[in-house]
Amino acid sequence: MNDASYPWFILVPDRDEITEIYQLESADQRQMWLESCVLSTRIMQVFQGDKLNIAAIGNLVPQLHLHHVVRYRDDCAWPSPVWGKFPPVAYESKALERLISRLELFTIDGLSTAGVG
């Protein structure tokens, strides 16, 4: 998500025609949660947040995806959810380069960084 207010990542299972978690086969559900846990651990290590919000909202984009939003007690929306609270603040190009550089310090086996940047 292009919002510099929060470190925000989206995990998208590579499955066509799936819009809800319950529609995944059992093995794919387990794989999604495993990937979510790995991603969660890594981004909390990198960004040292106070809380991690994970949600599968999908009201605007029907493709199944999980939002992972690192939260800080001093972020602009705390303690409320980030959705609809404030307009997104787009990353400046240098800040986005720094973010990508921080993320390149670790790899997650089997996860693609498609759509980064």
C-alpha cells in the first residue's frame, strides 16, 4: 500500500478466482497462514512496531489478500483502525527506495515481492 504513514504490506495468495479465505483448499489455508506468520515476524523485526494489524477486508478489491499493517502508539490513527481515518500519504521516491532497501536485507522463501514500488 502506498501510504507512508504506516509500514503496510499485502500478502496475495497465488490462486485464481478466490475471494475469501474459506474458499481456499485446506493445504492452501495452512500455507497462507504460514506465509502470513513469516511475513509478520520479519516486518516486526525490521520495523519494531508496537502492534501488527492483519485483515482480509477486500470490499474494494475482490481478489483475496491479507493486509499487514505495522502500527505504532504514536501513528496518526492510533488506536483506531487505519482504514478511512486519514487520506494516504504517498511515499516520496527516496523514502520508497529506503523502504525497499530495508526489505532487501531479508528474504522470505517462496514469497514474491511483486508489486513492490
